[in-house]
Amino acid sequence: MARRVSAAERRREIASAAGELFADRGVQATTVRDIGARVGMLSGSLYHHFRTKSDIVHELMRVYGESLLARYRAADQGSGSASQRLEDLFRACVRANLEHPNETAVLIHEQDRLFQLPEFDYIHEMVDQVEAIFVTVIRQGMNSGEFRKDIEPAFAYRMMMDVMGAVQRWYDPDAFTEDEIVGAWLDVFMRGIADTFPS
């Protein structure tokens, strides 16, 4: 006899399938019928679990956002140097992006579109809190002499996130380990790529 799937499990299944479609096509181009077909449900049956497509987006992004923020807060709890804490944050970012590639893609692609609606203000609050964690560590590194003092911490953070946000598109576990990616990023961000700085 097949195990009965709970309503909560079914909601997670629907949100996960929708995340794949949202990441591939965008939220606007994905219909409720598309989502229902992905999970083997008629769109009418899907409405028993979610009233609207926006409710599915909320289900997907609230869980992801809470998990992401908790991950960064945990990574920032170390007592080491700013350099070590930045490495821990980089590692948390890599793992989050690789474990949640669809949610990461939706977060990036919808920032200037769907997520501009007031109902998604919580996403911007989450992003601001993540930025505050990184910027605080960068500033502490500047104050301790670990990082250059002539950089703008928010600019450095945003540049880092732009680079790290693409890792799930090219990551090959047979070619790189997560630690190798983090190590290479830190090396480039900390030392650059020039052998000698041009005058």
C-alpha cells in the first residue's frame, strides 16, 4: 500500500517543482498549469494547496530566506580574524548556492521585477541583513589592518555576491571541491590577479 503523502509534504513538493520552473523560465512565464503538470496534478487540484502562484513563490522564498540568513549568522559566529570569518561566509555562500540553485536563481532574477512588489518586502529585508553581516566583517578587517582601508565595503560585498551567485551554473564536483572554490575566490579577492600593479 502506498504511503499517504501529508499536505505539508505535498506543499513542499509543489514549491520545489515550481522552483525548478521559475529558475528556468522566470516566474511570470510559468503558469499554474505548468506547475501542476510537473507534479502530476490538475491545476484545480493544486489550488487546494496554494490559492495563487504568488503563494507558491512565498512558500519557496520564505523558507529559503530564513535558511539563508540563519546560515550566514552561524558562519559569522566564529571568534577568529575578519579574514577567517569572511572565508566562513564565502563557504556558507557556496554551499547555499549549490544546495539551493533554483531558489538562488529566482532570488537573483526576480530582484528587479517581481520582488519589487510590497508583498515581497521581506526578501529585501533578508538581503539587507545578509549585506550587513558581510559589510561588518569587511569593515572589521579594514580596522584591523587585514583589508585595504581605501575600499567601499558595500561595493566589495556586492562584487563578491555577483561572482558567487553564478557558481551553481558552472560548478563541476569532478573538477573542483567546494574548499578549492572558496580558496581560489579568497586568493583572487585578497591578492588580485596582477603579478605587479601597473603604475
